[in-house]
Amino acid sequence: MTDTTDETTIDEPTGRWARAGRLARWLLGAFSLVAGLTWILFTMHGPTAVLDLCVGLVLAGAGLVLLMPHRIRLPRLVTTIVMAMVAIAGTAAGLASSTERTCCAYAYVLDRGFPFTWVQRAGVGPDPASAERLAGSANWTVDLVSLAANLLLWAYAGMLIVVIAVLARRRRA
């Protein structure tokens, strides 16, 4: 009697580096899913609830995709290229988003970046006009953690675009 057990396997290489890659994917997926759900829970009552919901959904959705490679197979090269392009393009396009504010004892702060501000310059003066003038001549400072968060978020958005394209293609077939 022969055993005809139906096994579902993922065609992935085996070896030390392959196992390390799967572990890294699982850890990143779990962290992204938890971070996305936590983001949604903690920021839903803020002034930017719609933006925060979108950020949380992208993080949670990408976390689910990373945790379930057996449910959806993505073409590696295409996914990598799309993720890199969307990460760079989204982060660069986010520089068009600008926030200016005058605060406290006449500090003028100019922030750029979307959804997280990662470039900033500021000036402090005796009156609002001189604070704005000083900020205009100040050097830009870069927040590398916020820049990395922007790149990751936009890369995840690119991955979700590939997922949608793969699912649409699968549905047509």
C-alpha cells in the first residue's frame, strides 16, 4: 500500500543562510504586525487619525505578508525592485510635505517629510520675523531613525502593491 499524503511545501533552499533568512523574515513580519496594530490602537484619537490608520494598516499588512510566504508567493526580483523604487520615490516625494510653526519664545521650525518628518531646520529669535529669518539661514538636520522609518514604510507599501498585482493576476487566471 502506498502512502499518497498530500504535502504542501514551499520551494525554498535549505541551509544555514536560508534558515537565517526565514528567521529574519519571520521576526520582521511579527514586529511589523505588532507595531502596525499597536500604532492603530494608540493613534486613532489623534488629530491625524486617517494618516495614522493608513500607516498602521501598511505596517500590519506587510507583517502579515512576511509571516505567510506559504499563502502568497511573490517574485523576488520584481518585489525587491518595486520595494526599493517605492521606498526611494515615496521618501523623496514626502519632502514636498512641509510643516512650519512658530512656538514658545519665538522659535520657528520648518519640518519636511511624509508621513514622518525627517528633515528639519529651526531658528530662535526675539520676535517671530527674526526667528523665521534665522531658520531660513540655518542648516538642515536629518533624523536618521525617522528616515529609516519612512524608507521601511514606503518599501512595505511597494510590497503591498506587488501583492495586489499578484492577487489580481491570480484571479484573472
